[in-house]
Amino acid sequence: MSEERGPAAPAHPRPGRPTVTLAAVLLGYLALPMLMSGTTVALPRIGTDLHTSGPALQWVLVGYFLAASSLMLVAGSLGDLFGRRRIFAAGAVLYTAGAGISALAGDILLLNTARTLSGVGAAGVMAGGGAILGATFTGTARTRAFAAMGTTAGIGLAAGPTLSGALVDSLGWRTTFAAFATVGILLYAATWFMPESRAADRRRIDVPGTLTLIGALALIMFGINQAAGAGWGDPRVLAPVIAGTLLLAAFTLIEHHSSHPVLDLSLLRDRRFMAWSLAGLFVTAGPAGVEVYLPIYLQGAGSSSARSAGLSMLMLTAPVLLLPQVAARLINRGIPPRTLITLSLLLIAGGNAWLTVLHPAITAPELLGPLATIGIGLGLGAGIADAQALDQIEPDRIGMATGLLNTIRAGGSTLIMTTFGTGLITLLQSWIGAAGLATRIAAGDLTGPDRARHAALFTDAWHVALWSIAALCALIALVVWTFLAPSRRRTATDHLSSPAAHTRASSPSRQS
């Protein structure tokens, strides 16, 4: 009995060139990770120039991810309705506008607003791009396409800190956003050569469900971000988190009774789809704390330059340049995807645990082992989860499924990333007793006569956070391995009667 279902056929695409389509989507998946990883290197300079720290500075990162994660499911469903290329193009425009305004922002409020706008655009690019690949490619070609997507994302992750570090040191942090805006222009231009595709059954927009979901995710993320300055028990934290949780419950009820839901709840009951979604989340989220906050630590506690901190991150991101394609070849040659994704999660867990060797005077050789281990885990897992999850889905729901995948991954990663940063501040505050000082230390501002003591406390907080992430990733590896185990009750007849299999059997095959 096969471990994975076969691929779903694409839904009514407009004719186009698969190679050009792949190149255009990959350009999007190059720019978005580059914007994420590159911004982290610029944060200390942004804080100094705009006279800000703590939650306001953290929002430069969180606002982007919050907007993206809140809207990806909506963007995916809109792509099914109105056209996936159209949503991709609209996202590219907003992404470019946000990056351009960020380059010109004179205060933290305008910068955070622009970053949020870029996040809205990122939702369209990521949800639209993944759905376009899912609708265009099938079988082994789909595996290769999503592996290429993982490789390209790795290039973006690798180039982001290095490019930003060089630009920040030589020309200032504003040039970083200007460079991303230029990439966004190229991204939009590429959409003119992409095919259009949409679902055959074009239903109405689920307005109540859409607004409820956006509000729920926004409130929860906002509340968690406030914990850094207010504390976890503060009403400014509890009120939005509780309200967001209640809205999520309301969203579930709305979708259950909707004739045209933005999220088909049957996706949440598909054990294998959700297992792959969970795996994709932690392959991305497991390294997120290190990717986002380690450059800040190296510049603050270790006194590295922005350029040096960016180059150090190549130890993590370099393996992602090659390993997604290696993983795709292994799968196409018969290695079970379940085995590879579990190994990926365990490597990420092990790398985070190994990184507890971190100390203010750490050298590049000491960083190489743990960062490379995390990077190898990320590289092996990048692209696998998306391709395998979409193999469970029939064509008309590819946009919705892609949006859900990206919502789970981006929303969960944002939650973990925010909790990581907030946790560092909370630990420092509990040890130091001064909220403002703890916030400045976590932002990399370690100055004054107590610098050595503060660096030691900052390091201790990092160790707690790293052990926590390592334990969580190890637990998720066990859960994913268990959920992806072939069911004894699942027969070939069950497989052929599934919606995706039925659609594949009744749909004409596509060259991929």
C-alpha cells in the first residue's frame, strides 16, 4: 500500500509555459524570505535612528508576519475565485509599495504601517504562487517544483542578511528596503508571463468568515506582542488574546454553516493533510527564532558588525541552497517522505539544542556546527511538506489548501517568533527587574558599565529559549511520524474513493 496519495490534477488553467511560470513564482519566493531575514540585521540601526526599542521595534518584524499570516488563507480562496495569477500580481504591487515606503519612513509608526502593507502583499504572492505551482505541475514534476521553491527560499534567506549587512554598513538601512522594492518591481513584471487558473466552481466570497479570521489572528498576535512590555498577565495582553480566541471559535461556527466557506473544515479533519501542515509549520518555525534574533545577539552581546552578523547566518542558510533538490530526488527514488520530514525536524531540534554553546565571545567555528545542523534540517524539509500536502487535495481546493498551509506556517511561525522575542524580554525583566532595560538588552543595546553582566544574562535567556524550541521540535517530530504512519484500515478501495483520487481518475492528465 502506498504511503502517499497521488497528485491532484490542476484546475482549468489558462495555457502557459510551465518553465516561465515556475521562474516567476520562484522570484516571489526569493524576495519574501530575503525581506524577512534581511530586516533582522537592520533592526539595531533602525532602533537607533528612529529612537525606538521593545514592542514598537519588534513590530517591524511582527507587523509584516502578522499581516501575511492573517491574509494567506483569504488570498488563497480569492485566488480560487478570481484567478491565482491576479492575486499574485496584486500582492506584488502591495509588497513593492510597502518596501518603497519603508525606505522613506521618518518615524517608527510609518515604518510599521509600511511593513504591514508589505505583509499584505506577501500573502498574495505566497498563496497565489503556491497555488499556481500546484495547479500547473503534477507527480514528480510537482515534487521538483516545490523543491525548487524551497531552494529559492533558501537563497533568499542566505542572501538577505549578507546583502542587508553590506548595505546597512555602507549605505544605511533604508537602502535595504529600496533594494527589496526593486525586486518587487521585477516580481510584478514577471506576472505578465504567467498563466491564469481558477476553480471551476466559482462561489461567492465568504465575507463574515474572512473578516472573523483576520480579526482573530490579528488580535492574538497583537496581544502576544504586547507581553514584552506589559507582562503576560496584563489586561492589554489578555484582552486581545481572549477576544481573538473567541473570534476563532466564532469563525469555526460560521464556516460550519456557510455554503461558500473561506475554509472547508473537512481539510482540518484530514489527518495526513494536517500532519504535513504541522510538519511544514515547524520546519519553518523551528529555525525562526535563530534566524530572526541571533543577528541581534551577535551585534549586541558579541559586538559584531551588521556585515559580520549577516555573514554568520550563511552557516544556517547555505544548506538550504542545495538540500531541497536532494530531498526531491530521494523522494522520487523511493525514500519515504515521512522519513525525510521526521529527520528534518529532529535535525532542527538537535541544532537548537547544540546552539546552547552560545556565549558573547563565540567564534565562527563554534557557530558552524549548530547553525549548519539547523540549516540541513531546514533544507531537507523545505518544499516537501507543501507538495505532499497538496497531493491530498482535489484541484478546485488547491488555492484554499495552499492558503491554509501558508496560514498555518506563517501564523504559527509568527506566533513562535513573537513568543521567542517576548520570552527573552520577559526572562531578562524577571532577572533584572527593570522593563525598559530588559527591552533595550533584548534589542541588542548593551552599553554602560554593566555590559558584561547584561551580556551574560542575555545569554542565559537565549539558552532557555533554545532548549524550549529544541524540545518542542522533537515532540512535533514524534507527532508527525505517528500521524503519517500508514493506516491499517486504509485500503486501496478507500484510496480510490477519496475526493482527490476520484477527481484524478475523472480528469485528463497534464504534462508536467
